[in-house]
Amino acid sequence: MALAFDEFGRPFIILREQDQKTRLKGIDAQKANIAAGKAVARILRSSLGPKGMDKMLQGPDGDVTISNDGATILEQMDVDNQIAKLMVELSRSQDYEIGDGTTGVVVMAGALLEQAERQLDRGIHPIRIAEGYEMASRVAVEHLERISQKFEYDVDNYESLVQTCMTTLSSKIVNRCKRSLAEIAVKAVLAVADIERKDVNLDLIKVEGKVGGKLEDTELIYGILIDKDMSHPQMPKQIADANIAILTCPFEPPKPKTKHKVDIDSVEKFETLRKQEQEYFDEMVQKCKDVGATLVICQWGFDDEANHLLMHRNLPAVRWVGGVELELIAIATGGRIVPRFQELTPEKLGKAGLVREKSFGTTKERMLYIEHCANSKAVTVFIRGGNKMMIEETKRSMHDALCVARNLIRNNSIVYGGGAAEIACSLAVDAAADKYPGVEQYAIRAFAEALDSVPMALAENSGLQPIETLSAVKSQQIKENIPFYGIDCNDVGTNDMREQNVFETLIGKQQQILLATQVVKMILKIDDVISPSEY
């Protein structure tokens, strides 16, 4: 950019590469925005459903991610277009609020944009389309409330929770182990849930992975698992009824904070310094022993001398444990994190029934299990898998399953999956369109058509004839007036989602419709864009 002056001395700006810049206004801007949104939705459309395809994403440093989780795919994509970034934010919002349905929400938003483009071609004003979509979304959300079903569950009878989590895991890479993983997710959530307040703190569930073994070896640990081992190989590998001192102060002599240099020019001076250091170590170890600690977990490292002394004084220790893990250990064991040795008291020690070190594979990699804790409000899901990519994708799948179980504890209403809820809403919205005399009824009917695009994508990704399959299921729902019929993606032989046990959370589905409508309304109201011509 440069500043120039005309013959009257008035300044004006010369833009570099001005011919490559265009300013889009009005209908052209709206069409360009819709095209960008549809492009993102088209990428994710083929990942929807239990037979959906996976995407391979290569990072700038060569790292490869394989996933069919919508939020992960969009997070990893390098998106420049501002409207496409809105779609990324949409998926992230769904992931943050609900955890599941991150692909479906983008596919639905793309379908709404596609229908909006047809309405614009008919000459309907974008504001009227946005208002029509708002009316239709209200009808759809209310209809979901009507067709939803509640179920009872308790700590012993949680089969319905497992079935809903299995629906979530059906579309993931881990679907061959969906039963066992769904059970692990439900047990983990119930272990940390406050059933009376209907609240679940997912921060108390740690998901840890280790390459090796097979997916079936994934286990739930009622306690904490840390990827560390005892600091000395001769320390005991198993401690029963452990009293744990959780420290954020290092086993080191205090370092002077001055910039002065200490010169040691004789053996006697060196011996004096060494003895002083040893006294420091002795005092630190003795303080831990005096309060009754049988295991020390330290955030910082300690040198070989301190390590040797700890081993000889029969005080097992673990070093370099991260801050988040320290907090979880403190919560689980009922201990307090101690910043100074002087503050260590018996009341601040954590209690655990068993602390054991376990070796894995031929390389004998070791991890530390802290089990049977005094306060079991913290659990760990320990995932095994053949390679790093498999473990990362299993972690993402487990996160979705945990979120679904949490949502069901907050609100135990479910709707039927396989596109059944979308088809039922589509029929309800289409019927409601006649009640609106204005131009909005065209937008309401367009919303109903957009809802059909989700079951159509499910049918397409399952290798079925999309239009034929959707028509058959739709007519079945109209004929029998039952909102349980959906797309038979797994080729079981029935469209009844009750028989197939395909459930989705009510709040997840409602949030999906509301978020997609919100973002599409926002996109439709943008009528002025300054951007490079390739957008």
C-alpha cells in the first residue's frame, strides 16, 4: 500500500495488487458465502454414519492424523475462508457443548445453505429465509421434545446408557469393540457423577494410552494411572496401604539466588560442602518419614545422590509428575499438594489401597497404578492399540462416548437415531408450513427438505439407494405414525431403530438443529465481503 497526491495536493491510497482484489456485495456475496459453507459440508458428508469414510490429514510437520470425527477433521484443516472458519467454529461448539454430532451439525448446516441458495434464486429476501428457518427450528425442537422417551437408570442397571454410547461408537474406527468401550465409558462417568445434582465433572476422568497390546485390552482403572516408574530400580514395585506425600518442592539443596561464584580450592572445603548437602537431603527424607509417608510423588526431579538416599532409607519415590496428574492424584487420594517440606503434616498425606508398577511389552516400559484410593472420584481409562494413530482416534471416540453418557445423566431423554429423528422432524416442519401465510412458508419447507439430507447422506454412505431408501422410510413413518423408523445402515433387515437399539441424546439432537440454524442465519445476513477473487 502506498500514499500518493493528486494535482490539488489531496492524498489517495494506491493498493498493491488492486486488480486481484474484488469487493462482493449483495446477492453475489451471499452466493459466495453459501458456496464456501457448502464446500466444507461436502468434505464431511462422506464421513457421516456407521459406514462413513475416514479422512487422512497431514500436518505441516509431516504428522498424519486419521479420523472421521468432524471436529478433529475441521480443527486440523488449514482453512483461510472466513465463512469456512464459521463452519469450523460450529463443529467446535457442538463438540464443546455436547461432544457428539460434530459431523452431523456441519452436514445439516451445508444442507440448509444449499436450500437457501435455491430460495435466493427464486427472489426471496435472505432476511425472510432466515426468519423462516428460525420458525422451522422452533417447530423441530418442540417436535423432538414430543417424540423423545425417558428411561430410568441407576448405578447397577445402566444398559440403556450403554446402548446410547454404542450408537456413538458405531460410526468410529473402534466399532468392533463398541460394547466393551461403551461399558467402560458408562462405568467411568457413573464413578465420578453426582447423580442427585445430575452433574458430571469430566476433568476427573483421565484418558491415557499406550502403544502395544490390542484394543480389547483397554481397561478402566478406579484410580490414577501415570506414565512414570519408581525413581530407583531397586525400590519396591508394589506398596499396599500407601500414605502418599504429594510434593511440588524438589529434593535438592537450596540454590543461592546471587550471581557470586564459590571457589573450592581444597579437599576439606569440598567435603564440608558435600556434608552440608547430605544433611539437607537427610533432613528432607526424615521429614517425609516422620509424618508417616510410604511413597513420595514429586513434581520436580532429584539427583542421583538424593535418589540413592531415598532408596537406602526405604522411601519409594516418583519424580517428574505433571501438574494436572498431581491434582488428580490429590483428588483421588484425598491428599494435599505440599509446596514446602516444612508444611508437610500427617493430615496432608493421600491414602491409596495399592500402588503398583506394571511393565508392558518386550521393551518393559513401565507405568504406575494408584488404585483403591480414599476418594475414588477420579478414574482412568487406559487404552491400548497397535499404533499411535489408533490410540489417538480411540481417545477421540472415548471422549464422544463419555460426553454422551454425561448428557444422559443431565437429561435422560433419548430420540431414535439412524436419521429417524430427522425424518420425523422433517414431516412435522412440512406440516407446520401451511400455518404460515407469508413468504416464510417457502423457507420452512426448505428447512424440512434440508433435514432429509441427513438420512439421505446416511443411506448414501451405507451403499444404499439414497432417494429410494429415504422415500420408503418416510412413507413407513407417515403410514404408521411412528417416529422410530430410520435408515438401516448396518443391513440388519429392519428399519425399526428400537429393535436395532440405535439411540441419540435429546439435548444433542436439539443443540445440533439450533446451532446449525444459528450459523446459517448469520451467513445469510452477510451481504458485503472484501476478499481475494479466488474465494
